Amino acid sequence: MTVTLTEKAEFRLRAFLQGSADSSSEKGIRVGVNDGGCNGYEYTIDIANSPRPDDTIEQQGRVKVYIDSKSVPLLNGVVIDFVEGLMESGFKFTNPNATGTCGCGKSFQAGDCTPSAVPCS
């Protein structure tokens, strides 16, 4: 399993998917990483109407999760939670591959990985 959604995260994502205009059976979320952030990589999460040809496809409860092939090595084992608080609410990523994170928790470093998301050695 590459990515795990907590019960709260799955519930929130289902609500986003139900509230969007297109309700196709292929609709899901796309999780990935981009170069950027204060530590090298930053997490992305978006609504997707269908998978791309090179996506890894996972089913978490009633939510389809699409992960592009370049992000899979950096997201292997990630747990996505949804937290609610007075100061901050949103999705929180817990990544066992991260060797460093920024204070905001939205970006990370991953050992000797290159920006093209080559698996860590």
C-alpha cells in the first residue's frame, strides 16, 4: 500500500468529491509531490476526474486515490489525516520517507532523492 487515508481524511475527501460537478465513477483524488516548498518537495492533493495512464490506483474506503509514477517512491507509506483546530485545519501528511520537514508540514526532504523523484537509496 502506497498511501493510507485515515477515517477523517477519507470522510473529508468523499465530501469534496460529492460536492464537485462531475460525478463519474472514475472520480478520485490525485496525490503527488512537486519540486518546491522550503525543504525540496511539497505535497499536492487535487480532485481528478480519471486516472492518467502511468498512475498507481488505490482504493481507500470509498475514495479512489491516483498517484503519478514519479511520486510513488516518495509517497510510499504516507498516511494522510485531516486535522481540525482553532489555529489550523487541513490535511496532514505523515511520511516515513521524509528526512526533514518544514515547520508548516507542507514540504519535506527525502534523503539523497533527486527532484525527479528517484527512489531514495
